Amino acid sequence: MAVRLTVNGRERTLEVENDTPLLWVVRDELGLKGTKFGCGMGLCGACTVHLNGQPVRSCSTPVEMAEGAEVVTIEGLAADGALHPLQRAWVEHGVPQCGYCQSGQIMSAAHLLQNNRSPSREDIVAAVSGNLCRCGTYSRIVAAVESVVESRADHSSQEEA
Amino acid sequence: MTLNRRDFLKVTVGASGGLVLSLSLPGCAGIQTGYDEKSGDWKPDAWLELTTDDKVYFTLARVEMGQGTYTGLTTLIAEELEVAPASIQPRFAPVAAEYRNPLYKLQLTGGSTSIATSWQPLRVAGASARIMLINAASSVWDVPPEECRAADGRVVHPDGSQSLSYGKLVELAAKQKVPGEPALKPRNEWKYIGKNRGRLDAEAKSTGAPIYGIDVELEGMVYAVVSRPPRYGARVRSFDDSATRKMPGVLDVFEIERGVAVVADKYWRARKAQDALTIEWDNSDALSLSNDQVFSSYHKAADEDPGESERSEGAYGDAVESAERLVDASYEQPYLAHATLEPMNATAWYRNNGIEVWAPTQAPDLGRIAAARVTDLSPDDVTIHTTFLGGGFGRRLTNDYIEEASAVAFKVGKPVKLIWSREEDTRHDLYRPAMLHRMQASVSGGQLTGWHHQIVGPQILDWYVRNAAPAQYPWAPKFLYNTLGRVGLMAEGIATPKDHSAIEGAIEYPYRVPNLDIRHTHTDPGVPVSWWRSVGFSHNGFAVETFMDELAYELGQDPYQFRRSLIDHEPRHLEVLDRAVRLSQWEDAAPEGRARGIALFRSFGTYVAQVVEASVEAGEIRVHKVVCAVDCGQVVNPDIVRDQIEGGVIFGLTAALYGDITFRDGQVQQSNFHDYPLMRHDQRPEVVVEIVESDEAPTGVGEPGVPPVIPALGNALFALTGKRQRRLPLKAQV
């Protein structure tokens, strides 16, 4: 069947079976390899993308559920060639070890920051707890997200002043 | 170290078309390599290429799987070459004898050896190139070389008025005499070593760059999945592919050595078609055991065979005779899966009588053997392209996935990407062996007088040598592979290193006890096993440090003071132990409802002491805080040392709390992260890492964080509950 969806702002029409997981459509039909396959059951979060602004596990989301939807992947996070603030924080904090889970971690954190201007540490931990990291980079992930939250706070206090 | 110019310097034309200066280095006498340098069968460990257009390429002979070699090794070169690490372009090495790990005589990454074996040779390589570039510039300007200096990829004239870029000097530098023993920069002049923060690969890994094996994309590529027998060792008796072949996109279905392959134009189509396949397995040689049989067979073996003596001091028998009392304990530890987040995968393409393989592998030369074994090709016909690894932990030292992809590609004649599912990855792993430890101590006059440790379980080399032996002798014809595997085992300690996988961490027992008897009873239930982050240290650390804790309580001593009193002859042990105690405020009471446990353990040359603070809340073990004191000699990148130790803590706690691969009728019972869980964000403890300042040579950090945290947690739970747990994983209620 033909599926129509918008991925990272670009409209696409694809001939794929409707039960194909969105993950494989994004990776193999669209060549966006940043979204990762980890478990196929929505258990590890490596495949997290945004579907109409909500974080979903693309490995267990049939592409038919994305018909007409807006999909954002890790490749669509940077705007106008500039890294997303989370990506900059990830580099500054040296978060990734093997790095395989980090696209999913960043997508989960990005959703949180879109919807919560000043999340607490508990909010941050809750937002990323569905994303497994076998290398154990958890503390740096939280520190990197917190640094973005803090720089936002600095920015808004400057605006107020 | 004396360098032979012929071995050392090569002037060639590089891929860029420009003139290049390639430096390669023989093994360094300053490092205990454990191999004979005179034989000359190992040449350089690193290649440095400077081009006329000012690029610096550095060939990484070790793979990057998260442990930080990409950054750490590049930093060593950068420091002496006087360029910024970020300006160097690292690339992964092809298979060549030059890139073998000197400790193993194989091109593999493991054993926390990369920094330790590269520390000296890479700095010498960088310094040699720098001196030759300076000499070249001094001849251009006709000034003494010692008055010139190098900085940021340029040589600066003595009067500071002009400078020449390395690219402009390459051609002339290549004609300079190779310095015999270049002086390395003193520590106080280091710009990057010990200071550099962050990772060179962080941006690629934060933007979703296609750098992993699973991301490889080739024109006309098709996809394969393989159905493997549920029971290890079973073979295909027959299969019915009539339904599978009718499924959309299916290109072929055929048997390979390890199962039945389904090839389709798309991955998801291959997976769906696989579900329609019916296979009858021949189980006559298949594993049939269940978990309790593993441990009952271990206990039986331990009763019948005291095992080979691996270390003996004093007279343990006499200590037993004269002992006031004996303390006994036995510990059981389960099989563990590696669970790298990137599942096993490889892409292979057979054409023009050769096969190219793109794969995340820790051992590319064994990948060549694996591909050759299942095709009509020789290892020389196999090219391996190493990618970034989405986790290794020892799993990717075994190239079964390269073997499968190559077998399929050889038949299909198109580029083929093979991807394992998570379930396949969990069920067809080669596991950290289940182990039994029987401990006994003799006590007299309130003192520990004897220590007896009987380790019961398999050796890993038995499972690994099949591919490792041919890789060491790549000239050998293929029909000899199986023979080489057997010879490798028979000649253990001669043609192959002695297998320490069962005993490491037990035989180095560091405490001052007059009578020691440490033995290994070799028994193998037939479950495939392999190296798993920290290997033998992972189970021996638990046995040694739990028993030490039991003995402290037996003798009515504080677990810290007890250890301290027996290790005051080992200053580096003592330092990390004291630091961990200070940092954790061991002497003060733990917060209400919590308790602390301690462990001290050296592995891969690195000393680690850890204090764990834990509680049991709502029926679950909660780890609140882990304090680590680490002595790994000199530090190349303190940031990476910290994250490796912290990562090791999370990895060890995952094993301590959840790790349990079990068998029923020869089948693995676990499949995915719901029944083989990993520690998550919301379960993570606070981890504090303090690094001891040191002038000693650097040692590994990828693994040493793992072993002590497991007994430290068990010891904390004993302090909390008064109940000793002698079987892993640990439970909240016992």
C-alpha cells in the first residue's frame, strides 16, 4: 500500500506493507540510519522518534499508524545546520560511550524539553527511564539535560532583567 | 628502544594522491608484551600518515566500542606530534599482521589492553615524526633544529617570525634520519594527556550519523535472517519453505551450517517470511541440560576432582590440621549474556572471487577466518571493514555473525545484510560461564592462617581456539583449521597463551595469608561460553571478596579493618581502600534503613575499591550510592576513565541484580529485555569516582569497574539483613 507521511518536514509517499514497523521505513526506505533497532518490542527505546509530537517506539509502531502524520527523527532535530541544544550538551558532557542508544535518549529528552520549560531531575529521569543504555551513561545524560535546562533559566532571567 | 629504519619509515603515495610519510613502529621493549620481539612477526602497532595538504591520518588498530580508544589513542599521537587531537582523522585498521595486539598475537580488542600497549609506541611514533619535521624545517631555514619548535601542526622558526606547515615539510621530512630514541615530552609539558576532555566521536554519536555495522548501506543490497536451532548443537534435519517462498520479496531460502537462511529484498519481509518456515531439527548432538544439572554437575566434579593447583604457598594441609576452626562457603554464579544494544549483524558481498565484509567486530582477523571457513575462499580473499561497535563487552570477539553473513553472501552473489533479532541475540550468545566456587579458610588465634579456593567450571579458550589458532597461522591451508584448533589447545602455553579465564582474580589473591591453595577443577557442561566484560575477574571477584567479608564477621572484625590489616604490604591496594573508605564516610553510620558493603579488587592491572550503600524498599533492592577509588597509573583522559568506571559499576550491578541466563531442556529461557533486564535510569545509584594521581604506567579501565561492585553490594545486603547470599543474582528476600 502507499503510505503518506511527513518526515523531518518533508512529505513522503512510500510503497510498503502497512504492518512494516515505522523503524524500518525510516531506516531502509528513507535512509535515515540514526534511529536504531535494539529490541523490536518497545523495551529499550533505541528507536524513539516523535510522531505528531509524541515520543513513540518506532520498532513497534506499524507504518499505517503514521499515515498523514508528522515524524521527527534524530536527523530532524538540528535546525538550519545548527545542533539542537541537547546535542551540543551531549558533546560537551561527553555523554556517548558506544553511542548506540543515544539517538533514542536524545529524542526522549527533546520531547520533555518541548513540553516542560523547567523540568526537575525527577521529571528528567522519568522521561528517559524507558531508554536503556548498556554502557551506563545515565548520569551524564541527566547532567547534559540539566545543563540545557539551566541555560534556558539563565536565558529567561536575562530576558526578564 | 632501537628502531630499524627499514621497518620504521615508509614513503608512499597515499589515497589523497599526495606524498605521505608513514611511520610504523615495532613493539616497544618497555612493555611486557609476552612475545618474542626477535622473531619479528609483529611489526608496528600504529600508522601515521601526514599528507602534503596538511591532513593527519591515524590508523586505529583497536576498535571503538564505547571504551574510548578512538579518543585515547589519538590523544597519545597528538600530544607528541604537536597537533590538536580533533585535527587528526582516525580510521579503523584493515586486517594485517602489523595491527595485531602484541599481548595476544591476534588483531583483537579486549582485555583492557589498548592504552597499556599503546602508551609507549604511539608517543614514540608521534615524537619521531615531530623531530623529523623539525629537522626538515631546520634544513630549509639553515638554523639549528634544537632552536626550532613544533606547535599546532607547524614548525616555528627560532625568531618566531615565520613557520612552515607539516604538509609543506612532509616530502623533506621523509628524507630525514629516523631518530633512534626520541625524547618524549615531560609530564609538565603535556597539553592533552591527562587534560583532554570529551570524546572525538561524541558529535557523530549525538546526531545519528550512520557509523555502526547495522547502518551499512550498499547498492542493490538484500537482507538475510537465519533460523537457528533452539537447542545448541542441533542441526537441520529437514525444512519446508513452500509458504516462505510465496511471501512477498523473498529471494531465496537455503540451509547453511548454522541453520536456515531466508533472503528477501527488505528486512521486515525476510522476518515475516521466516515465521512461515517449518524446520525439523536433528537433536541427536544437541544440548539437553537444564539449569540445576549445571550446578549439580559442578558439585559432582568438585567432589571427585580437587583440580589442578594454580597457586600454592606454605602448607595449606598443615594449616587445616592445626586450625582452631575452619570456615566454609560455596558460591554459585549463573550464565550471563552480553546484551550489546546493537544486535549482532554483518554485511557481506561476494564478487570477483573475493568477499568483503562490513562488521562491528572486536577481532577482524578472526572474521577473515570465519568467512573463509564457510566459503571456498582463503583468508587472503576476505576483506574486513571494521565499523563502530554498538557495544562489545567481549561478545564481538566471536564472529559467528560474520560466518553466517559470508555463507549467505557466497550463495547470493549480492551484498547481503544479516541482522539478528534481540531474541536471537539473547538465545544464541556465547555466555559468561556459570561457575561454582568452594572456599575454605583456616583460623587460629583470631587470625586467618589458610585460604583454599576451588574454582569449578569451563575454560573459554576451549570454545575460542577453533578460529583463533588459524588466525595466528594465516598461511595454513584450510583443511588444517580443525587440526590447528586442537593443536592450539594441546600446545596451550606454547603456541597459545595459558588460559587464565577461569582463574584470573583468584590466583592473584593479594592478602597476607601464610598458607594458600588455589585450584581449578575443569568441567564443561557444553554451553558455549566466551569472554564477558572482566571475564574471570567477574566471578572470582565475587568469590574472593564475599568470602573475605564472611571471614571478617567470623573473626568479629570490621570488614574494612580486616582487609586493611592483611594488605598493608601492598601500597596501591591500601591507597584505594583507604580513599574509598574516606569518601564513603564508612566510619559513620549509614543513613536510616541503609547499609554499606565494601570490596577491594585488582584486575587488568588497575586497583579499584568500592563502597556500596543499599537498602531494601518495597521488596526491591535499591542501590543508592557507589563510591569508587581507582588507581590505573597515569591517566590519558580522566573523563573517559570516570565514565568507564561508572559504566562498569552499572554493568556489574545489572549482573548482580538481574543477570541470569537459564536453560531448560537445552534451551535458553530468556529472550528480550523484559526477561533479561538491564539497569535503567530510575534504578541508577549515584556513582562517585576518585582517581589516584600516579606516575606508574597506565593500565586498563574498560573492565576493572565491574568485579568489585558485585560483592560490595552483596556485602551491603548482609550488613543490612544479616543473611548471606551465596548465589547470584542477589535477591531482596532470602
